[in-house]
Amino acid sequence: GDSVTQMEGPVTLSEEAFLTINCTYTATGYPSLFWYVQYPGEGLQLLLKATKADDKGSNKGFEATYRKETTSFHLEKGSVQVSDSAVYFCALSDYGGATNKLIFGTGTLLAVQP
Amino acid sequence: NAGVTQTPKFRVLKTGQSMTLLCAQDMNHEYMYWYRQDPGMGLRLIHYSVGEGTTAKGEVPDGYNVSRLKKQNFLLGLESAAPSQTSVYFCASSYAGQGNTEAFFGQGTRLTVV
């Protein structure tokens, strides 16, 4: 079945460092890909998405490119801030399915130190 | 601007007790979902609904039941709680679509079964 694999955390960075969180997927068909973020004590919220190959999603300085050839959707940010500390989830959604069900990776905890 | 509201936020149950978690959304979304979040496992889909009066099983449905009598509400029931159901439960909703629409999450219910 479909699945998402993302790098284990925690990832600890200093402020203004470059961030990469790796995400790869296995899917039949052509899924949409998402990054969701969970701040402490809150629910998940959409960070960015891409719906077809070579699409780049971006938001709040974060970017991810849908790479069909490597089945990847790595999250990057050029300069992280303390306020970016959160858990990041990579997810895919079944294309064309009448459910919008999401399949999540295990999540990566990011801790940014001043 | 409430979005998705879950009730209660915290609960402690004894093994064998029953309870119902309530999810309410005010965005007129067609689809609603219940996920559970466990350490190292990401979010897993319990049950979902694509419309009023319809429900379907997700990845981990055993031990849970759901109902969607009104479009805006999605109830998750535990008939006889077990320690394995200790988890954080998230409700989400989304518009109907081709797998590329954003899911909106509630703030979660932290359930402990002792």
C-alpha cells in the first residue's frame, strides 16, 4: 500500500541554519504531497503542498519540490528561526480518490536554538 | 472563526469505560476524519466520512465506532476502553476534491486509559 517515510528526529539547529527534512513516498497513481506542521499543544496545519510532478510548494520561507523520479518531497528552509520549532509531517493523499484520506510519515521534531 | 473544535481536550478513563469524542466544524466541509497520533507512528486514520449519514473504516478502526448524523458533527465512540487506546485523537475536515484539498485539524483530545 501507499506509504511515507521521513527522516527521524529530533533535528536540532541553531538559528539561521539551513534546514532539510527528507521525505520519500511509495504510491500507486499520482498522489498529492503535503507538509503539515504541528506547533506545541496544537493541531496540525498545512504548511505547503504540491499536486503534480515538478511542482514546488512554498510558504513562510519553506519549500518542497515534488520529484517523481526519486519519489521524494524534501522540505527545505534557508534560515530557520526559533519560532519554526515544531513537528513536521510529510503526507500524501490518494489521487482521484473520493476520500482525500491522508497517509502520514512519522513526523520529525525540529528544535531551533537561539 | 472556530474551524474544527474537539471536545473534550483531556480525559482519563478506566479500562472498560465508554466515552464519546465530539468533533464540530463550521466550514461546511463534506469530509471528516478521525486520526490517532502515537509516538513514532505519525497519524493513523481510524474512521472517516464523506457525507452526512455515511461512514467508513480507516487503517485502525477496531475498538471504535463513529456517527455522522449532522454534516457539521462527527462523533467517535469507544465502547469499552483499553490501555492500547491511550493516544492523542485528532479530528479533521476538508472539502470534497481529487485528493488535493487541505485538511483542517482540531487541537486534539489527549486520552489516557488506565
